[in-house]
Amino acid sequence: MEKINPIRIVSIVSCAFILLATSFIGVVGEEKRILNNGSNVLSSQLIPTSKENLVSIRFSDYTQLEQLLEYGFTPLVSREKDIIVSASEEQQQWLDKRGFYYTEVSDQNIPHLEKNEGDRADVFHTYTTLTTELQTIANTYPAITRLYDLGHSVQGRVLWGLKISDNPDVEENEPEVRICGCHHGNEYMSVEMPLMMAWHLVRNYSVNPTITQLINNREIWIIPLVNPDGRTSGTRENAHGIDLNRNYGYMYGTTTAFSEPETQAMRANALDNVFSLSLSFHCSGDVVNYIWNYKGQPVPDNAVVVQLSQQYGSHNGYWVVEGYDWYQTKGDTNDFSYGCRGDIDWTIEVQDNGITQCWGLNRDAMMEIITAAGMGLTGVVTDAFTGAPIAATIWVDQANWPCFTDPKIGDYHKVILPGTYTVHFRANGYQEQTRSVVVSSSPNATILNVSLYPTNDYYAYQVTQCNVIDGYSYPNNYVNNPTEVISALGPPDGVCASLGKGGVVVLDMKDKIQNYPGNTDFKIYEGGPTSDGYTVMAAQDWNGPWTSLGSGTGTKTFNLGSLQWIQYVKITDDNDGSSTEQNPGVDIDAVQNLVPQHFILNLSNFPMYPAIGPNYTQMCGPAVAQMTLNYMWWNQTQDPSGPPMTFADQQWLYTTGHANNTNTSLSYLDTQGLWKLLQTYRPLPYSTYGYNFGKEYDTNSTIMIKQICQWINYTIGTYGGHRPGYPSNVPALVPIYGDYSNWVAVRGFHSDQPAYPLPSNLTIYGFWVNDPLPGGIGANNYVTAGDWLATYYKPLQTTDIYNGKYVAICEPPEKDNNTQVTIAQSPTRFTTEKQQLITLTQNTKTSTELIAQTNQWIIQATQKGITTQLLPYDAEFSRVFKETSPDSPLFVKNLIGENYYIVPFRVSSDSEKTVVVARISADDGSFKEASWVKNPVKYLPISQQQAQQLVSKYCEQQDIDLGDLIMMTSDLIYRQASPYYPDWRVMVNGVSYIVNQQGIISIIQ
């Protein structure tokens, strides 16, 4: 039996006596019958009326039994090959027409038949016969079933899970339902109901339209035997002597949550699937037991829970009751399903004899639960730019408990009643979106699809396990703690989860919290009227091992210490204070991951000082020096609250730096000149040696990249030298294009882990760069690591000692050249078929429709690259980008490398102004880089038509006789400098005229 409550022993015994007595005098009781037309009829019967007779109907197999139940017969007594029913004259005529053999019986047969040998426990399925039968189903119906090994019991027996769906190997946008049985090994009937449902579904597929539709539009999991060891031994507990239905992780009481392999397997199945509704069968009784079981307050989804519960009970007259009102249990499957996964789950207590009778009482009720999983609100949550599915949570204000999307395809299914709702969509790495929706009374769910925009916010995603302590204990029922543990999920909002004195919660962050040396890694927000104390532990796996990270009081940040990364945070109240105060214990509002899944260091708000003066190329080095010095400021009065140094005269900076050049005949600042310029402003007494810059160089590009990333990742000091509120890191300065004509500041990098201290392996995805040279579209660039080397960061071609070397002004805190540095390649985004069509549009005249289609592919590839590489890691860029819409791609022929496309993203409200330009490979669609400005600009300055007009005018001014103009064509080519501003090549009668974006014309012979 599922529940034993001493308080109710007297009433239960009394009810049993009355039921026994009435069965002997012929009282059948109130039964729920389903007529052939599907309508519901409740009838109170005292033996059959004159128009009805008690008859015993023989059936040869379960197919015939299904026909009897479908027609509307309700078994009063059942045996292996016959059932006793109350049949009207019309129903007897129906039996005659279909050839059923039946005989009239007296009411005295009823108690005799209920004690028939065919209903003893030994006719129920054993573990072995169940295994055979499930394998038979899977082998007989392979098109709609798959049998899974979900895990193993203590003694090594398989927990079988049968998935029933029209495409069992495919995750589809369909509600998921779970029906399980036999948590308690001696409750034999609890195995039979899930198994009977499995047979009912597969045998009627393509036969019964209703069942066919359900299998085509649901994913149904049948798990008949959760406790195979207990079933084999005939014991309630498993082989460890543990009650499995007290071993789940939501309010688990005194047991160790998920200590058993059986509940661990059920947990894994629940996390791998997103069940909307579930049934768990137990014996012995006639009860529909709904959540909560650990406390008496109604769940936020109480309205739909009660309605569906009453609907189930209307089929069989079962007692419909909230679990706690029957008696309290802790750590059961129902509370875990709803508490941790948002799955409305019932305990159904059934009789422990009379399989066919029990099946008749529950079959249609079970079918209605499967059907109800499709009601309410549904949709798909995707990335706004890529269309990729997102692992999100959906919160409805009027039923405030999260449901989850399936991260494989992004679908969600929230079972709620018709009405008007406010719905919030949350996902780590994305901006929350709120929508209002009217859910109709249609049996089909209302569809609400949502696309989310990336951001850089990461919070606790779901509850793994918890045990909130009730200071008053049973049955006082949390009178002083009305909070819910799910309040600890998502961003801080002032609504907290109070753990009670000594309570504990384990939160799944979903995304790894990486160790960011020298900085805090995550933050616990504690609310309530007072600051409460707690201890914190962390782990990579949900079940440990756990590492202590110390204690805290109130809101506090934590560092991972020696741990490389974690995913789970365990918070335990310090057991201080009163257990009976209002909202006892620590009050957890939120837990924030301060480091995204991929490590990122992007020096935000990095200043941009454009090169100025008549010879701006000479000013590029001074402009980089100015932005660096203003970032790493030092006040001469040694007052950190004072204003930073300012440099208004870049000409003076140029003169100072140039005087220290290795090659003073060079018009630009070389490595020595720029390094010395920075050192001139040494921040005494911060350092008698000046700023911590050095001249680094090597013939190996990956060694230099490693040193640049170490330097940017290194915290250079704690006193002075930094603008308030800025990270205590500084950029690396590098010359690009292989000479000193353009210096840039590398102000951030994106990798799989921090570069300091050096890991054994380091993967680099890209760099943030500030470029003051007016050759790029804007101050800010993000460049993938591969294209950084291919386009910008090249060995110098000079006459000084750095010739042939990669150079940077930085001083890594260590030089361990044994570290393996991997330059991550941006993934290809064109299929072979798409690439062929895209190449066709480049080289030949094609239809307008094909050009439009290929342009769309190019734009989609660009958006996917931006979303993967940049949007989740740069909040400033994300704010700029979401206000844009893409323009037509521009094909650029690269004369010194790979051809590419430029895709401008214009301000949605002003189609003439551009804020973002991105670049992707024309060969495979891989993302290269993006550049953006705060103030929109016109792009490109020289249009194709203007280039042709300039060439015509140039020829006229130069007195070039064009004669009869045979042909004038034009295209974009890249030869040098910024790839964002390629030149126009205008071909006139076989002569190539080059028009750059400043309107200057040259001729290529």
C-alpha cells in the first residue's frame, strides 16, 4: 500500500467492513461507465434493474476484452478469461451479434469470483515475464515503439522504459507523458496498469482514430517496474531496504536523496525528457492523490490539477484528495516531478486484485490524462538570430511554476485552463521576454512561439534537490514559511526561497561556472529583512563530490579556489536563529554565474580616440597610446578619487614617441618609440620602473597570442593605476598589416578558459580590437582568431631587429611555451548545394529569385556567426545589433586571400545609416569579423554608380579617348588595409581603374 496513516485506521477499517457487507447483499456501488459514444454516465446501481441482468462474458484474448470495454461494459468482477458485468437487453443483443459467449449469473457469484485463484498475486507479471512482454511489444510494433534500458537496480536488473510515438527515434514538438508503476515491490497491480496501457495503445494504433491521433501527437513513456528487486523478493523496499518513493530529491526528509540507483535512473529519465503530465501507480486503495504530498498549501497550478484529478476520479469513484490531506510524505516521485521539473504527477492507488476490473476502472481515466497533456499553452523558444532551439523556462504569473523547454528542439507544453495569462520566457544567455496571451478553450493548445535575444546574464536554472525545514513540523504545515524553492531561480527579484533552520538546496546552474583567477566567479543574492548566514559547497556533478567554498552572510560573491569549473551549487542554512520565525533560515533570491560558459575578457567601455591631424597614419600609434594611458590612469596627487590624466595633444605624443624610435627616419612610431612613450608616464610611486609593459616578439604566432592573452588576463595591481569601476587589466598593443602604419589595442579575448595562470591547453576563439585608424567602419571590432592571423596580425616586414617577427607591447606575467594554444576555426555554414548556387550567382547572371534566395543564405550564415561568436559575450554590441536589420550582401574579390562577403546591418528606423558591418567567407560561409559604431554612418561612402561616374569624369579630365565605349563593369576588390572598405574596380574597354573609398583613382595595367 502506498500510504499508511494511523489517524485514518478506524475510518478505513469501517469503510472496508461496509464495502464487504454490501458486496454480499448485492450492492454494486457507484460506478463510472463510458458509453460507446464517449459520453460519461454516473449510475448508482442496486443489482440490475428489471431491464438489466448480471452476465458472465467469456473472452479469448485481450483484443476481445478491449472490444467489451470500448462498448461500455464496466467489469464488476474479473477473471483471466471472463468478466461479470451488468448488461441491458440492448447490450446483450450487441453481444449476440458479435458472437460473444455469455451466461446469466446471480449476485451470489460476486464474492465467490473475487476470491478466484486467477486473481492471486502469482498471476501478475514477474520481472522476467514483464521483460519478455515488453520485448514482444517492441519487436511486434517497431514503427511506434522503442524499448530503453534506463538503468539498473541494486541487484543489476534493468529498469525498462518503453517509448510509444509515431517517430520513436525522433524528438518532436509533442507533449510528453510518463506512466510508471511498482515503486513498492509488493504492489503487484501497479505493474499491470502501465503494461495494459502499453498494449492498449499499440494494438489500437491505425485501428482506433483517437489512439492513432494520440500516438502521432504524443511521446508516451511506459515504465511499469521501478523496483524490480522488490518485485522479485515481494518486498516494499528495494534490495538496500530503502523505500524508493521516499528517496527522491524534493523535500526528501531524513533519507539521503537519490541514494538508490533506481531513483537515479528515474531522475535521469525525467531530465532527459520534459514530461507535462505523469501517473504513478500504487496499491492498495481507490485514491487519486495529487500534489503536494509534503505540505498542504495548494500548488500554483492548483486549478488545473484539481480539475484533472476530479476528472480522473469521475471514471471510477476514487477518492480525490491532495496528498498531504491524506497524510504527509517526503521525497516522493510526485513532489519531485512537479517541484524540480514542472511535471504534474499523480499517485493513483488501485486495488491489488482483479486485473481486468481494475483496468476497466482506470483505462479511460488514463487515456484522458494522455489527452490532457495537449491542452493549455505550447510553442517553441528559439534564438532570435539563428533560429536555434533554446533551453528556457516558462513562467506564468497566474500559475507561477516553471515549465521547461526541450533543449533539443525548443518546444514547451504548459498545461493550464482557458484564460488570460502573462508569460515570462527566461534562458541563460538571453534577455527575458514577457508576453500576454489568451488561452482558448479548444482541446488543442494555444500556440505562442518566442524568439529571444542574446545577452550575458546567467543564473540558476533548476532545482536539483532541496529540503526546507518546517520549524513547526507535521502537521503544522509550514505555517511560517509560505515561500517556494523555485524563487531561487532566475535573476534577483526580491522574491526569496527561505530554507528554514538548517535547510538545504542544490541548484543546477546549467552552464558551467568557470574559474576566473583573481576575480569572483558567482554571486549569491540573499534577501529578507535580515542578513542570514549559510555555507556553500560546489560540484561538477549533481551528486558530488562536493567542495566547500566557505560561508557567507547576506549577499556575497564566491571564488572557485582550486576548482577549474562547477555546475552545481549547494547552499545550507547555518542552523542559527529561530525555526519558527517568519520566513526562517537563509532567504535565497538568486545565484548568478559571473563568468559565461566560455571564458571571456572584454574590457568594457574601452575608450576610443580617433587618429587626428593632417597625417592621420602617423597619429595611429599616438591614438593607441592615448586610449591606453587614459584607461590606465594615474593621478599625480596619488588620490584615487581624482580625475584621470588627459592627453589633448596627439602631436605632442607623436613627437615624444618618435624621438625614441629605433628608426627615426620612419614617419610612424615603431615598437621602441611606442613602448618608450608609455613608459615615460610611469606612475610614481606605483612603480619606479614605469608601467608593466614590455616589448615581446617571436617568430611563432601562437606563442605571441598566448602572451597577449596572458597579459590581458593578468590583474596588474590593486592600488591606483586604474580608472574606478574598470577591470584591473590592460590591453596589448600590436602593429597590424605587417608594418608600423597601424597600431591597434587588443582589449579582450574569447577562449575556453582563462589564460592566467596558464592551463595545459588553451583554445582561442576571437579577439576584441580597438582600431583608431579611420580605415575601419568603427572603433570596435571582433575578429575570429583564425582571421586575426590571416588578415591582421602578421610578421613584420621592416628593416629593424623585429623583421620577420610577430610583435606586441605587453609583458606576460609568465612565459610557459609548453602550453598548447589552439586557434579555433570558425565553422562552415554553407552546405555544398548552397555553395554551388551561391558561386553561380557570383559568376553569372541569374534570376532575381535565386539571387534573393542566396542573399538570404548569406545573411543567415552571418547572423549565426555573430550569435555564436559575439552576441552572448558583448552586451554593448548586443544592444546595438538588436536594433538593426540586414542589407544586401556585397561580394568582394580578395586579391591577396579568400573571397568574402560584407553584410551591412542598418538602423531599422533609418535604412540609409549603418551601425554594424560583418564579414564572412564567400567560400564556406564561416564568420570572420564584425565592426560597429555608436553613431550610425553611411556605408559605403562611394557607391558602384558613383565609382563609374568618377571613372568617366577622370577619363574626360585626363583627355583619355574612350572612343566607342564597348563595356563598363565594376566590382569590389580587396588589396590592402581595411577589408571593410574595399576598392571599386571599374573595367573600361579592358582597362582597370581602381576607385578607393576616398574617391581617389588609380590605374592597374
